[in-house]
Amino acid sequence: MTPERLPGPGLDRRQLLRAGAGLLVVASASGCGFFDTDPDDGSGGGGAKGKEAPSLKKQADAGKIPKVEKRLPAKPLVVKPLEEAGRYGGTWHSAMITQEDIGWLKFSLGYEPLVRWEPTWQGVTKTKLLPNICEKFDVVDGGREFVFHLRKGLRWSDGKPVTTDDFAFAFTDFQTDKELHKYGIYELWLSKSGKPARFEIVDDVTVKYTFEEPKPGFLEEIAGTTGTELVLPKHYFEKYHPKYNKDANAEAKKAGSSDWITHMEIIKEPWNNPSMPTLSAWIPRNAATKGSRVVCERNPYYWKTDPDGSQLPYIDKVIVNILEDPEVEVLQVSNGDLDMQLYQFGTVRNKPVIARNREKGGYRLIDVKADTANTMIIGFNQTHKNKKKRALYANKDFRIGLSYAIDRKKIIETVFAGQGKPWQAGPGPGNELYNKELGTQYTEFSVTKANDYLDRAGLTKRNGDGIRLTKDGDPVAFKVFVVSEMADLVDAVDMVRSDWKKVGVDATVTRMAEELYWQRVEAGESEAAVWDCNNFDIRTGTGGNHYFLPTNPRGSSRFGGEWAKWYMREGEDGEEPPARIKEQMKIYDKMRATFDPDEAVRLARQVLEITKEEFYYIGISTSPSEYGIAKTDMGNVPKTFSAAAFHQAPGPSNPSTYFFKGKA
């Protein structure tokens, strides 16, 4: 809880179980942690709003850090708060699920890309991209060249200046270093020919990236925080790079890594390496891999101000509890222990508990608009190693029959609290690629039609137990892989199993840990496997659209992993797909090479028409709305967010402007 407010009566595990109709929750301790440097006594460091936080002014007056005007760039990024100018002070208490939940830290505290999305999400082709670390940017020669003009006087969190050399290091010595990327350079940095983009330092504050042809999606992808580092502090990293230090391997081993390559991958993640200088509003003081929480304090050199010229962020400190599972997060939210939180806990099954405890916990609900295409999809492995099995799974009539057999409305009512409507794997209402025919085909619950299509598939005979037989006399029986931790999917697929049994198909639900799931699915061992489904991204690379055509050997492995290998490795691996799928791949490639967004949308629609014909996945329903929470006295937090993976909420909403109202 924020230190200035007295806690209300807590919600214990028994109460939570009773309120949540059987929700299993384990209690966890909260309060001050071992890593706090100052007593959390309610003082908050607040006061009259000046040009900098009182704690930093005190340090500057004592000569420990430069005066605020020396710490800011010549032209700071001026951020207009959502509601009002805030005041300094307070601690934002938050949570992440396990030490691997680095995404929450990046999205909430570290969303500082070179260019950023505007706060309100309208889809990837309509949402504006704004300068962030750069002062301005230019797109030249039809999207072949991208020029970025940097902020004079911008500094890293250790006070060192950010220079064009930091961009050169990130591109030449990290992103396109062949020793670091022995399996190939990330596609973002490559022209269609496979050659890396050309990087150029134009002058002291200008850098340029040039591709051989237009590079659609480049700006959209670098507006995120994952895997696209365009600027790295050279003065910190060069000690560990053999180009600058012949003893780099020795330094890496001294730090506990096997070699410099392994060490570079480890230390580039600021949330696991607090010694790395950063440009974020808050600096981690301990690694997420150590301890039960991550403690972050304000960056004295943060380069943004509000319209009054007051340096951001308003909030002094952020403490992120590291929890073992979302159920503990539900308990902490309900008890009022967390100030602002999205993701993980915001499911339909948890909502009664969260809603019921709003007044006691002193928080409000935030609407998080779903941006996924389906709650659950079922993929049959059409490139399975067993030829008999692949022939069955590739039979479209077989898949259509199974789709008609599913009572989707019952699943929606039982598992998803009545939210959503029957839907296949396709962009839903409100999406720029909405396709009603794709979404609604074969979603009617009809045992008659199910039996008809299964008969068309040649499965007319049955054994003594009523299970259909193949032409070879084998029972139509298979395993469906599902990740144990995905509770809603486990419940939903078990209901699907029951529906299929009624039409003579014997499915066994096989639960497993996510790591084992991916090992077996990627190895092509699954017969059927379930997951949720993201929307089709017009501007991404091959990683995001594998639900709609086989482009990614990992993501597509549920239905066509060998086809995806063939596509990714240009026929040198995998298995050549059927002609219609190859045609789909050609249209997809054309879309990805098209810089004009309207033309890209037109081509994307063509891709999805073939998706409709091929019917790769059986879907269940449109996704229910999600939700988050924010304390009622926490200002400038939006009432609504989008769950779009590209938008990385809450980052674009400018968390550096969040503040605690009243006494800080």
C-alpha cells in the first residue's frame, strides 16, 4: 500500500474463497522490504510542486548531482498529463508473476522506445507514432530510409551523455554482430535480400538507417520495448565486447558467464542488471532475478517534464512484488495492497472478488479492451510424422464436423461468465480486418451437421463403444495438449472433449507444464493442441501472424510446423505446403513489403480469405473484456486501456505522470 494511507481491514484466504466461489488463493506478506533504503513511514517526500522532486533538489543543493537544468536535455519531452498536473512523492506498489514476468516491468516502468505510440490505441495502421527518445524523425524515399534527430543534452541514468556512438554500438556491435547472432540477424534489421540495413551517423545528433527497399513495420516495431534496442550505453557495454576490450571473455567469466556472447545477452536486460545505465523514469536497485520484489527509484536524469517545466516522474519510488501465481495477486488487489495493476489477475472468474472489494481496497476498476481473436483455438497437426494421422487431421470435413459438434454457448456461459459469442480464429468486431464470414463459419451447434461432416470424412463405421473408425479400422482417438496453468483453457477443452464423445470421437485431454508443451508441440509430436489466439498484425514480421498461415515454425507447429519451416528456410527444410497455401504465403510476402497502409490492409484481407478456406484452427469464442485496477487517489491513470500486444499498456499512457492526490 502507499505509505501515506492507513490500511483497511484485510481480506483473508477464507473470505476470498467464499467470495470467489471456490477461487484458490494463497496469502502472501506485504509491507516494507529488505531493499528499502528509506523508512516507509508515510512522509512521502511531498510538498509544494517545484521544478524537481524535493529529494533531488536536496541532492543538487548539496552538490551531489548537477542542478536540474543541467540534468535535462536542451529540449525535454513535454508530456501533458491526462487529467492534471501532479505533485511529487509516494510509492507505487505493483506486482509481477514470477521472476520471468519482465514484460510488466517493461510496459509499466520502462516504456521508453525511440518512437512511441500515442496513448489511445486505434489499431496498428491508425494509431499515431510520436517522437520519444528522439526529438523528431523523418521517413524518406518511400520508407527505405529512416532518419532520427536526437535530443541535445540527453543523459543516461548515470549522468553520461547519450551520443550517436551509442546508436552505432547498438546497431553494429549488438544487433548485427554475427558472433552474437550466430543463427541469423533479427529480421527487423534486414532488407529483403538478407543484407543488413546501412547505419550512418549524419552529425552529432542525427542517425540514419537505410534499407534496399521500403521497410514497412519498422517504426511500428521499434515503438515497442522487446528485442529492438536502437540505443545502448556504449561506455558500459564496451568492457564486455572484444572489439573494444581484448580481455572481454575474461571479464565475462569474472562476472559469472561462460563467455562474452552469453554475458552480453544477460546484461542487456536492465531489469535483471541494475548496474546498466537506463533512460527509464525509475531505476531498478536490485535485479528481478534476486529477492521477492524489485525496488525502483526515480532517475535524476529523466528527460521529460510536465507543461510547467517540472521534471518527471511525480512518484518517488516503485516497489514491484514478485508473486508465484495470479491468485496471490488477486488477494493483494482485494486487500488494497497494490496501487495500479493490469494483466494476469483480470479474468472473468476473478472479477466478482475484485469488484466486491473495491470500496474496502480503495480502488476502481479499469476497463482493458481485449485485442485477441479468440479465447481458445484447437489446432490439428496436419504435418504429423504419422502419415495416417496427418491424413485424418488434414481432412477439412473432419475438422468442420468437430467444429459443429461443440456447444460454444455452454462453454461461454460456464467458463467465460457469459461474455463473448461463438467465433472462429479471425479478427473480431472492431478490428480493421473484421471478417464476419471467417468468424462465424461452422460455429452453429448441430449434432446433425457434425455427424454429416464426419461421415463425409469417411468415418462412417463405429466400434462397440460408439467410437468412429478410420478406413483402416483404427478408432478415431487422439490426445489434446493443454498447458496446466491456463485454467480457463483446461476447463473449456474438457467440455469440448465431452461434446466430441457424443459424435463418436474420443479425445483425451493431456495437461502439462508450458515448457513441456512447447517442447512436444515444436517437435511435431502433438496430434491436437490448444492455445488462445491473437489478431492478425499487418505490420509485424513472421512472429505475429502464425495463427492465420504457417509462417513461424514455433507458433504454427500446432497445425503446420513443417510447412512453416519450408517457408522460413526457403524450401531448404520442412515440407512443401499445398499450392493454395503457397499462394497465401506469396500474398503475405507482398503485404509485408508494402509500405502503403491501405494497400497492406487490402492484401491482408486476401490472406484471410484463404485462411477462411483452409480452416486451420477450430475456435471457441470472442474474448471477454479484461480489467485492471487503480487506487481512487492515484491520478492521471486512464479509465480504459487496450490489451493490444503492440501498444504495451500502460506504457503509452505516460506512467511518469501518475501521482497520488492530496498529501503525497
